[in-house]
Amino acid sequence: MKKISVIIIGAGDRGNSYSKHMADMADRYDVVAVADPVAVRRKRIQSRHGFADSACFSGWEEILKQPKMADVAVIATMDDQHYETALKAIDLGYHLLLEKPVAQTAKECVEIAK
């Protein structure tokens, strides 16, 4: 079975939890990059998965300026950042694991679903 490659955007409690789960299932998942404004949180996920410093980004805008680098984007940013982050990741061709709430309004949720 092909491993699913993943980027984690938002390395707080939820992003870190997904990272741990994926490390426990390393035969299925390959976390290849992380984005978070807090360096210690980026470093924690980087150390767990062993990717290069060049795959650590300070925010969602920075990581999503890069060419697509994985199959899936885990979006575990602050709730008010979900909408913009999700639309940009979708535009780049990522499948999403998007934390709840999906967005701040019903209209934004519909736009993401489209």
C-alpha cells in the first residue's frame, strides 16, 4: 500500500495529535512538512517525523506558496483561518483533513464544499 503523504498546517494541540497518530501509523502516513508560527511546535513535529528544516514554515501562507508537496493537508489552524487556508489548499490540489468548525459562516462552508 502506498503511504499517504501529509503536510500539517497548525501544530498546536490538534495538529500535534494528528502528527502523533500518523507517527504511530508510519507504515501508512509520511508527514513531510509543517507550518506554525511557534518554532517549538514546528520543531516537535519535525523531530517526530524527521524532515528537513526547509520543510518547516512559519505560517499557512508560506507553506501554501510552495508547489504541492503531499497528498493531504491537515488544517488545524485557528478557526478563523480555516476558510482561506482550505480554499488555497484545494486550489493546489490537496485532499483535506479540516478541523471543525469548517468555517465561520454557512456561506463559507458551502464555498469550501463546492
